[in-house]
Amino acid sequence: MAKEMQLHADGRIIRMTKVNGEDYVCLTDIARQKNADFPADVVRNWMRSKATVAFLGLWEQLHNPDFKLVEFDQFRDEAGSNAFVLPPQVWIEKTNAIGMFSKSGRYGGGTFAHHDIAFEFASWVSVEFKLYLITDYQRLKVEEQRQLGWSAKRELAKINYRIHTDAIQQNLIPAAVSRAQMNIIYADEADVLNVALFGKTHQQWQRENPTLKGNQRDYANINQLICISNMENINAVMINDGIPQPQRLKRLNEIAIHQMRVLSEVDNRKLLK
């Protein structure tokens, strides 16, 4: 199970986690908006309704091939009567439901449900609160996609870095040098790109940022990662062509300035639309 995330619907914290890649939202946290002292009772009261049981059963039939229909039919027939009670744990255990799960514990426990079910529950608690919840959920998904895009660009930069180091190995490293000497040459060439784009070597960046781990590329924005990825390919070509390092540095710096200006203009056009 993935690490829990948080929604901030109407300024209130609602926990969310992932199960098999799907988002599950904490019903207990939503229920606190209606009854802060006994949120579990709110969830149980919602599940007493015939409409709720029918909704949960339909969701399971659409998504769960192992859903137990016989047990579901029994709950559906009894739902709505004065004596009917259906705790989430009983529903999950008896019907083999996957749309909900419960976590025990005084702190961090609660009932979670697939976001389809959670939004239905939020509507029952408060239509207004449901809108707040959906709005913040959409914000979180946009941010998640942005982070995935950053990760993809970072991986692309790593792949191109391998192309870059291969060009160094084939053209700049003489035979029979030590591993330490090879590392010096690799680092030196990496700093050609660092200086061209960031204006400083890795050691200079480390001295200026003693509390940060990694290197300046780990803290680059998406445009910088796109640029460094392009520059690695260009530098590899120039190395293969035998162009001296000072000339390559000057050319790469010109390329970095041009590409960052173009990428910034693209971003600005998107903002104006």
C-alpha cells in the first residue's frame, strides 16, 4: 500500500492512499465533518441505507469479479429496516468487497474507500463539502501528473548522460588509465554542462549548498532538465567530432541560453491562454 497523501477540502485534512494504483479516500475523516466525536457511527448510518447498499453492490459488480452476490443480496434485502446495521468491516468480510478497507489503530486508523465511493459518501454528508473535496482532489491529480512529468524528464536526462559518458570514454580517455583518473575526466566533462547551464561547477554548488544532498541537477526544474538532456546529446556529438573542450563550453552555453529563453516563452504563452 502506498504512503498516505492528504486532501485539504475546505481547509480540512482528508487522508488518501493508493491501492493497486487507485486512490482511496478516508471516509472516517469525511465523517468528522458531520460528527467530530463519533465519525465511525456516521459511516455505519450511511451504510444502513438501501440506496447505499445498492450503490456499493453495483460498484463491486463492475470492478470485482470475486464479489459475493449471495451475501450482497441478503444485505440488500435487509437494508433500510429498523434493525439493520452494517459496519464496514462486516460488509468487506462477508462480500469480499474491494471498494473499501479498514485500518485499525487509535491514530491513523479508519475506513477508506475508492474515490468513486468516497465522493458518494461526501455527497450524503454534505453536497457543498463534496464539491470542496472533488476540487482539491483534481488539484492533487494535476500536481501528481506534474511530478510524473518531472520524473520522466529526469530519467531522460539520465539516459542521455549515459550517451554522453560513452562518448567521453571512446574519445577522451586514453588507454591504461586508472579508475580515479577516469572519474576525474568524467566529472570534468559533467561540469562542462553544469557551467554551461547553471553557471557553476558541482564543487561550487556544493560549497554554496552544504545542507543539500545530490547535485544541482536533482533540484533542476523541468525546463532545465529538458535543456540538459539536449545538451548532453549535442556535447556527445561534438566530442565525437573532436572539438576541444573550451569551444564546446562556449557553444553549449550559447545553446543553453537560447533553449531556456525558448522554453520560458512557451511557458508564458501557456499562461496567457
